[in-house]
Amino acid sequence: MKIERMTAADFAELATWRYEPPYAFYDGDQEEPLDPERFFAARADGGEVIGFYYYEPNGDVLDYGLGLRPDLTGRALGLDFFRSGLEFGHEQYRPSLIRLHVAAFNERAIKVYERAGFREVGRHVRSFERWGDVEYITMDEQR
């Protein structure tokens, strides 16, 4: 797998991604990225986008986000995909801590993050025009 900055074509492809409920919350057409320079495409050996990573440095803390292409979810690829992005984030940004925020209903992702060594450190609610109030869990990497 190769990780590189996302292009306009990558963002256009991402906008077509559709997940099965309840994961439709993550469909690619929800919001325009405010900071596209923080997004990186994960490409298979043939060059096709298999997912994306998002990194937002906040002092010595790195906020980490990701998404696996919908047709690849539920196939036991999540942990390896997650760890690849985590390693890339450590190498590129050298943070003292990596943090992520995940919708509380996304138990599938939470299990992956816990297996990778992340633990819940807090919760907050974010409001969306389309989805209403959504509870998020904040998780920190335990090293």
C-alpha cells in the first residue's frame, strides 16, 4: 500500500462512496473537506484508492481519522489498515500522542481501535444538519 496526498480526483471518488446503514453517516458526500491538505489517499499496488487518512496536528497531539472504501469494510482489513495509517502518522508528524474521535454507535471501529491500543478518554456531542446530535468517543493511543 502507498500513502500520498489526496488529489481532486481522489476527493471526487470519495464523494461517491456509500456505506450500508448505520454507517451511511460516513458517506463521502456529507461535507466538503475544510482542510484538504490534511487528507492522504491509501492506494493499493494497482493505484486504486482503498481508503483515506486524515491528520490534524494540534501542538504535540495528532488527531487521526480514516475511512476504508465501503466495499472493503467488514472483511477483517480494518486493523491492518488502521495500523498502517497510525505508523505513517508517527513517522510524518512525530507526535507525543495520537488521538481520534469516533461516533459512539460505531462499535465495529471502536473494537479495532481498542485492539490497536487506544482507550476512551472522553465523550462529546456534535450536531449535524442531516443527522442531528451525534455522540462521539475520544480515544488516545496508549503507548
